[in-house]
Amino acid sequence: MVRNVAGVMAELEPEDFYLLSGVEQGMRFSRWVNREKLPDYANLTAEEVDYRLDRCMQRDLVKRKTIQYEGFQLAVEGYDALALRAFAERDTIQGVGAPLGVGKESDVLEVQSYKPLAMKFHREGYTNFREVRRERDYTSDHHHVSWLYTARKAAEREYEALETLYPDVSVPRPVDQNRHAIVMEQFDGVELSRAKLESEQVVGVLGLILREVALAYRVGFVHADMSAHNVAVGEGGVTIFDWPQAVPTDHENSEELLERDVENLVDYFHRKYPHETPDSIDSEAVAADIVAGEFESISAYVEA
């Protein structure tokens, strides 16, 4: 999806981006932007708007509907194009490479730059707008009308968390953020859910992960969505990624969310490595010690 957009970026003219920005501006107030309002939003003449709309629709950057009025909406590719242009103008990226991962709430790609970087495009709200709006604390109290808002807020939340946590916590180093997209350094390792740990590694790896969870809490954030799918295990240790649902530790539900994170991790190890993971590792006790600042290592919860 993003790579398709990257392929047409060279074909786009400045006025095409004026049009895309105008649609983006209008979507702050309406899901579908009335064609008659686009000249003001895009700062283009009506004739120029018509021409640019045709160009952008041919490239699947804008959607059109004619139910009660003729309205337009950014396609996800159009929003991607705006973010890509911003990164290129800042010299954050020089090009887009191969996909690194595709999920229901994000697309991640390699970035051509001065060092190995990854670019993550948030998709929250694009296909499950109502569900995400209900569940995410940064959208539940807002009567926004567009999935753009949800995706952008998710990217802003994740970038804020990464900036706060890095380098004290083992997270990807944040590089840049625009709209619904984040550029960060690539990290080594394989996803915990796909890793095959040796028996003697199991408790040690769980301990490393919980140590990072404890460090994040001390720095000021709870991940709030911990699972085996957002931890990478490599030769240099572990990396915790995917922080869009992170909450600050002064959040009213932070301790409850921390306990859930710890429980998810401990339960995963008990299920996948039942013989290597001691029953004495109690998630509630670990979470309580993290809150109290008393968590130091996993050894305190392993019976001799």
C-alpha cells in the first residue's frame, strides 16, 4: 500500500499536495468534504481543484461520494503521501524500501536513509473506527469525525512514549513523526511469539522483559498492550515496541493496566514453556513490586 504511494510521489506536483492538504483540512469538520468548499481549503481556484481532483483520484489518493452532495475524502494512500512528502522535505528519508511488517493497525517499511530506519504508518480507525474510538483513551472523549484523527493521535502517543523512554528503556530510537507516521531506528531480534528459547534461556528472557517493563514504569509509562507480539528477542537482549496505547503512570488506570501487561507476559511463558517457567512467578506480586519500585530481578520470584 505505502510502496504503491511511494511509486507515484515523483508524479505529483505541488498543487496536488495543496489539494490533498485541503481535503485533510476539511475532514477536520466532516467525514466527506463538500466540493464547493475545497477551493478555500486548498487555496486553489475552482478550475484548479477540478483538475487536481481528477489527478488524485486517478492515483487512488482521494475518494468521492455523491449521496446528499458531492463530497471527497482522503484515501489512506493520500494521507500516506502527505506524510511521505513531509519526511522527504525534512531529509528524514530518501526513499522507501521493502515491507518489514503489516498488521491490522499498522504498516512498517524499511527506509532508505543514512542508517537502517523503519517507517511505521498507523492505521487505527481506518477499518475499525468505532471500536478504536471507544477503546482508546485519547479518542473516547472527542467527537472527531475522521479516522485521520485516530491514526494521528496514535502516532503522536507512540512517539511521545518513545521519546520519553529512550534510551533508559530498550525501545526503538525515535527519529521523526508526521501525521500518522513515525520514523525510528530498526532493531534486531525476532518476535517473542516466533522465538524458540532454549530451556536455560526461558526465565532469563522473561526477567529481561519484566525489567524493561519496570524501567518504563519508573520513567513514566505503562505499555498497556503487552503481548508476545510486541517484544523482540535478539543477541543483545530484548526490545519492546508498539507503544500507541501507552498511558502515563499518573493515569487513573495505570496500575490496573500494568498488572494486565505483567499477567499477559507471565501467562504466555507459562503456556509456551510450562516446564521451564516456575509456578512461583506470580504476576500480581511482580506488578505490585514494580509499582512500589522494588522490582530488581526475576530471581526473587523463583523458588529455589
